[in-house]
Amino acid sequence: MGSRERTNGLGRPGPARGAVTCGVFDATGNQTTVVKASELGDAAYWLRYGSGGNNASQVTFTVRPQFAGSPLAGQAQVFTNTGFDSITTPFGIPFWGGDLTSGPWQLKVSNDLAQSATCSFQVVP
């Protein structure tokens, strides 16, 4: 049996489940790889988790800079008892004097079934 198959109650292989997915979206719902550093009053960006048909009871969104010197070491959001095929949640990377939060960042979505996906994006001033 493949690692992405599960066994149903009759002991036969069940349907294969897909991989979890992630994405970063702008305020109008368009997928993007460029995020503008946020200031008070700006529209939010959105993070998305796709379950791939897997029934996880906990999903974690983790955003971290992929460079040294950012005053923001990262941020995380955890959802429990999800029961949904996808989760979309707002987020922002704050503007910091000297553009210290600008650069490459990574989103990692993971669930309690030991599945994860990563998406890279660039924060700009």
C-alpha cells in the first residue's frame, strides 16, 4: 500500500489522498508571490491551506523570513477541529524602518497528520 493510501474498515485499500497545498493571495483573491509590507489601514493578504482530501484536526500556518536581520522572526496561526477542505486566513508582514522586513519569506502549512507544504514569497516595501 502506498504512503498516500489509507485502509477502509474492510481492510481494503481506500482512495488515495492528495498532497496538502499552500498559497499566498492578495486582497482581491489573486495568488501572488509578492507581498507589500503592511502599514496601519492596508488591506490584508491571505494564506491558504488545501487539505488534499485529508481530514486533519489541526492545521498550522508558519511564516518565516529566509534572511538574517529581520526584526520579525516569524508568525504562526493554529486552527483546531478544522473539518474543512481549505482554510484561508489573513496575515501581514509589518513595514519596519530601513525595510528590515523586506526580502524572501516562506509559508509552511502543516497538519497533525505529518503532512506539509511550503510556498515562497517576497516582501517589498
